[in-house]
Amino acid sequence: MEPQESTPRRAADADTRAAGLLMLLATVASIAFVALDPVVSADTSRAILQAVVDNGPVHRVVHAAELACVLCLAFGFTSLAVRMGPRRPAVLGACIAYVAGCLAMVGAAVTDGFVTGDVARYYLQAGHIVDTCREMIHMCYVVVQDLAAASWFFQSIGVLAMALALLRGHGTERLVGMLGVATGAIPPVAILAAWPTMDTATIVGILCAQAVWNAAAGSLLLRRPAPGRCAPTPPGYPQAA
């Protein structure tokens, strides 16, 4: 019999339960560590820099944990892409956009958690002007805000693209897809409405929307795939009549 080229199908036999568990744990941990992040409250430039330095150890631990959470979420999203079938354009594009957003968030976390503290510690030494450092710290916060906004935009594009792929499924997949459309649209709208300054309410709203999606996607990854779906058969292999 002539070899037939099979239609690509989902790699639904992949075990994604570990990825789902990591995604759920990262969702909870990221919210907990954000709540633990110390806030600087001071009046003078030197007092502000000293507070940044004093909060440095806790600030570093919080952002190191946030970096780990970003990696876990990227792993979970990529695992969902593998389960849905990475050869589908919407799924592949979703994965690329989401990972790009995670990379931007890594830059924001490193700048906020490590660079700002190092800059403050350097300028508190003798012979340096603290007012100049205060402006540099402000510049760091501007960079963090821009990187975070870019991250949320890219991640939203990834969530929306993945949601469109999930809407073609049935049952739980369709429900998660509908949730992805709703939550994925919130961050871009919130950023555009509040730009160029994002207040606490805007940031909390974005993080809550992302947490809802992460929890839904993680729960989907914990579920076993429906029976009867198998990994794609490589093209060119003969199939039984």
C-alpha cells in the first residue's frame, strides 16, 4: 500500500501533571512573595537609599523567588503548548509570545531586585552624590515599569492565542479557552488606560487576571487527556488499511 501522510494531531499522551502542579504552586508563591516585598518609605535622598540597602536582603530573596516562579510558569505554558500540538500555528505563536514575555519579566525582576540595591549601595559610599543616585534609582524604576508592561503585553498575546486554540476543543478545554479570552484581554486594556503611570490598583488587577489564567491552565494540565488521542504519526510511514 502507498505510504500516506497523516494529519498532525495533538501529542496528548504527554504527561503534563508535573507542569500543572508547578504552575499552580508558582501562581500561589508569586502572590505570596509579592505581599512580602518590603516598601520603601522615606523623605530625604539619603534615607531613601539607606532604606533600599536595608531592604536589600529581603528584596533579593523575593525577586529570586519571583524569577523561579516565572520559569515555572514558562514551563507550564510550554507544556500546555506541547499537549495542544506545537505544530499548530496558533499554539506555536502563543508559546513564542509567552516566553518572550517571561524574558522581559526576568529583566524587570533582575533590575528591581538586584540592580537598584547595588546602585544604592555604591552611591552611599563616601565621595558620591546621593541626589544623583536618587535619579538613577528612579530611572531603574522606569525601566522596570517598561519591561513589566512589555512582559504583560507579550504574555497576553500568548494567552489569547492559546485560548483560541483551546476554544476548538471540548469540555474543560473550551472553558479554559473562554477564561483565557477574558483574562488575556485585561492586561493590555488596563495598561493602555493607565499609561504612562500604572497605579497599584492597575497592577493588582493585572496580576489577579494572570493568576486566574495560570490557575485554570495549571488545573487543565493536571487532568489526564481524553482517551483516544495519540501523538502524531510521522509522515511517510505506511498505515494499515
